[in-house]
Amino acid sequence: MKTLEIVRRECVGAARTAGSKTDVLREVAALAKRSSVLQSVSEEAVLRGLEEREAVGTTGFGKGVAIPHCRLESVEDFVVGVMSVPDGVDFDSLDDESVRLVIFIIGPSRESTEHIQILSAVSRVLSDPKAVEEMVLARTDDALYEGFVRHLRDEPQAEKGEARSLFHVFVQDEDLFREILQVLGGTEPRFTAVLEAQNASSYLWKVPLFAGLWRDTPRSFSRVIVSLVRRQMTNEIIRRIEGVAGPLAESERVLVTVQDVFFAAGSLAT
């Protein structure tokens, strides 16, 4: 799936005003309903889906942006749109900051993998403060649409028999773990898994012979992300991980290893 093809020009609203989160969701439902993809779905059904997703947890992820989204049984394709609220609106965001830019996704209930990939692509755009500010300042729907799609990039499409690399990413920081998992899981979620892990020091410090080597209890959080990815994406994924964790050569909380894969077959459920 090409993300750029499902950004619907007709589902864009620049320089809108909203007094509350409820107002935003109503406006999003109205914008989404403009797409012919949703012709068999009522605006009320879209709004209800968005509200049910918000009840699970806010999609106001901080830094002035929100990504409301939902999956509906009667929808056959994805609808992605964008709305700006320059004056800001309270969205119950994780950082309590008012939301000024909203990217929304309405998708089929069965397409979990594609939904994750779209969320990942959108979140990468919204992680760039300059891109966000440019879109917030857009004064016309066309300008907002062009600003969004210019920053949105599609992943290379996998070909049958394409060479793959196996990533092992060892993480000892819970916040970094979430961000790195998003990098890998959003790139190719069918082939990503998380393993519980502990550094050997977590065991050795309890052994009397080695106890004096640690003054403090070793870090308790430790996870290993295992991901099978297209080899052509290897350098890009390393770049994205370093964008989250900083230079890996200087990191004491993240370790990355990459191996060429001789054989891989099958897939795992998301």
C-alpha cells in the first residue's frame, strides 16, 4: 500500500476553530465523510468509532499534534486526512499541550498491519517540529494538503524473494523501547517480536563472588526487539533508531546487531 495514495485531498481542513475535543472529532468525522470511500458509512458511525478509540486512550500524543483513528467493519479502504487548529484546542494530550494539528485515519477493521504502517508513517511526519509548524501556518486546504504530502514518505515495497536482514535491538530504557519499537514495528510489523530479557549483571550481582562489582542494583528494564526487515531498509532503520536513541556508538542503553538472513519463510500474526 502507498500511503500517499490514501491521503484524500477532499478530507483536508485548514485553519479551523474548535472549542473542545468533541468539536474536533465531529469535524474530523465530517471531513472524513467527504471521501467516496465512506459513502456507505454514516458520519455518526465514523464519529462513534473515533470516540470509542479515544475512550481507550487519548490520541493526543503531545507536542501539539493528535492522530485520531479508528477501524470500521463496513470500510473497504483507508481514508487519511488532515486538519489544522491554529489557536489550539484541549485534547487531553499526554503532555497537556493544546493540539494545533490533527491527522486522522479511518480504516478497515481487518487491516491491522497496514494501519500500523500508516500510523508509523504519519507519526514520523509529526515528529518534525518544522513540518508541523509549516502545516499549522497553512491558510488554505490546498496548502495544508501539499505541506502534508510533501513530508510524507512511502516505504519501499517488498518484492518476492527479496533479501532480508535480522535486527536484534537490546534496550534498557522503557521510553526508548517504546520509540524504537514504533520504528521497527511500523516498518514491517508482520516480522517484529519482543522478548523479555535481563542483562547478565542482574544475576551476577546476586552471586557472592561477584557482588562487590556493583554498587547499585543493575537496571531492571531490559527488552530485545527482534525484527526481520528488507535488507534495502537496513541503513534507514539504523538511521531512525539513532534519531531516537542518539549515536549508537555512544549509547549505554541500546545495542543493535544486524545479520544477513540465509532463509526466511512464513509470517506471524500481529
